[in-house]
Amino acid sequence: MLNSKRATKLRVAGVCGVLTPIVVLTLILLAIHYSPWFSWTENALSDLGVQGIAAILFNSSLIIGGALTIIFAIGVRETLLNKALGRIGMLIFILDAAMLCAIGIFPETAGDIHLYVSVAFFVLLPISLFLIGVSMMQEGSERKYGLFTIIAGIVVATVWMFQWEAVAIPEMIAALAVSVWSVMLGIKLFKQASLS
């Protein structure tokens, strides 16, 4: 049985895990809607964060998404308390969420810092997923979640091994992979809290 404080933490984290992809992807799609010039084969998603209402929508999506992801990560970390590897993975995941916020805070117009935080985000993400996934695999009841976490990490990493004309497509594939993982784990956390 979970105490009520821990159950509340897991419930809130679970809601954030489900809500984050919905908010982020909706705002990104709205930013694309307001950017008739945008091309999946010629642009980066970050190009949406340069000017006008699209910039407000896009940059806000990353800042809000990063903040919600940190709350989600804290809840997931609660379920990995006895696993050093999982805790390290979750700390990297929290740092990665901070990089997501930083991409929105420092858009392309901010200069080189945008490139640095963007690269850091896409490098740290698969590393964190691999570590969290391996940690979950060590727990019998968590093996299917661990396997799915590792698969999500593989998708996020390998999408960059292909040659793309522009980076919007691999960025979105990586975002969709981690979104499915986030929703799945968010539902798991919410159910776990509700069983207490």
C-alpha cells in the first residue's frame, strides 16, 4: 500500500506523463498551421520558433512540455528508488527535460546556445531511456515496461543514423516515440497510485 502523499505524487506524475505529449504535439501542430512556409523536408521544427504566433506556440510548447516532463520524471523516479542505474537514468532524463525547456527559452534567434541545447536534448534522451529501461528489466514485474523503454530509446537514437534532407522528420519521429512511452508510463503511474 502506498501512503497518500506518495500516491498523490504518482497520480500527478501520471497525469503529466499523459498530458505532456498532448500539449506539446498540439501546440507544435498549431505552430505548423500558422506557418504555411514550413516544409517537413526542408526545415527543422525549431524554425517554427523564430517569429510570429508560431514562435509563441512552438517555444511555449517546449517550455511547458519540459516543466511537465520534470514532474513526470520525479514520479517515475519514485518507482525506481532501489535501483541506482534507474536513478542515474532518471536524473539524466530530468536534465534532458531541462534541455527541452532551454530549446524554447533559447530559440534559433538566440544564436549558438540553441544548437547546443538541442543537441544535448537529443543525445541525453536515448541515454536516459536506455538506463531507465535496463533498470526496469531487472525487476520481474517491470520487464515489459523496461523493454518498451529500451525500444523507445533505440528509435530515438537510430532515427539520426539515416540521411535526412532536413531534421524535422527525425525530430518528430523521436518526439512520437518518447510520447508513446510517456503516455504508457503515465497511465501505469496513475493506475499504481489508484490501487493504493
